[in-house]
Amino acid sequence: MGQKQSKDPNVNQGPAKSRSQKQLAAVESGPPPAAIEKLQEQTAFNQVEVSKLYETFMGLSDSGRKPLDRETFRRGLGLLEACGLKNLDDSPFVERLFTLLDVNHDGTIDLQEFVIGLSVLCKGTVEEKLELSFKAYDIDGSGTISKDELAAMFKSAWISGFRALCATHGNDELSMDDLNEFSEEMATLFAENAFETLDTNGDGMLSFDEFKEFALAEPKITATLNGFKKEVSITFW
């Protein structure tokens, strides 16, 4: 009978796996149950949704080695349908959304920020979505929304609508300068009209309660190009 040989620590057992190789092997074997369970506890997603979001993030982040920058984050918002959610890459507020989800302000989105932030957007309560919308408009973080901030967000929505129409129906005559100028004019006019109705106490700023009344009406702007129309929601609600 042969005896089982013990491993000699001085004998080369083959190349040791690096940390990155171990991480890649873990990703290839599927999401770690403990990580999925923790994310599920922190969000309103079910286990399947969290697992798919985890896999999506890993695919975007070089197996978790690189957090998402702004462009990669935008690409990620276009992959949500595969996770059973609604794609958000056509949102006019992707830049503001990135800033809001970047909780530690390091200029990137990590796995936790990605999944927890999307939970509010996709599965949050009405109040949570209203609060996120308010923060998106409150660009300077003052706790109120100025007329200029309202106009800036409206402008983003108009540009998003016109770009979508140009992509689907084409328009070689509309330059980026024309688009910016027209969108700014429309946004400024829209914001002035909105303030007349929403600023009930006349202090020149919108509080959360004043904004909430506006947002609950599910406001949209309508971009029109060569007879075609594109509605764009101007809140996350």
C-alpha cells in the first residue's frame, strides 16, 4: 500500500494565484452569496435582481477592479433591461444622477453605490423618488431650488429630447449651437412660468414641499422636430 505523501513546503507546488486571479475566479464562479444577501438587505431588489446587477457591474468594472466613471456608468444604465428593470441611459439627468449616487464623492461609482442608488430609482417609494428628484434640481445643495437651477434641468431635458429625435429622424440643419440656444430659451421661459405657479410664498426659491406639488403632476417637456414629438420626463418620479 502506498502512503499519502505530505506536502513539502520547500517543494514548488506550482505558481500561486495572485489576488486578481482569485477575484476573477470568484466572479466566474458566480456572485458570492454573502455579498448578494447583504445588498438585498440594503435595497428593495430581490435576489435575482441583485445577482444580475452584480454581474452587470462586474462586467463594466473589469471584474470589480475599476469603479465606474461617468461614461461607464451611462453604459450601465443602458443594460438594466437585462436585469428585469427599465433602461435609464436616455434620462436627461444622467450627470446629476452620477453625482448623487457617488456618495463618498470620489468621482466614481462602486458596487454598493451602484446597486443601492438604482434601488431608489427603480424600486423606491414615491417619497424617496421625490427627494432624489429634488436633490437633482438642487445643484448647489442649498436645500432650495432657484429659477436658474430649474431652468438648467429643463434645458437638459430639452436637449435630451432633441437628440433623441435627431437620432431617430435625422436633422443635418440643426447644429449643437442652435440646439443649445433654443433649449435654453425654452427652458428659461418654462422655468419662469413654473415659478409663477409653484413659488407660493414668493421668496424666489422652491422648497421641497413646493417642488413636490410640481413633481407629483408627473411633468414632461415635449421636444418637436420636423413634425415629430418626443416627451421627456423631468423628474425621477
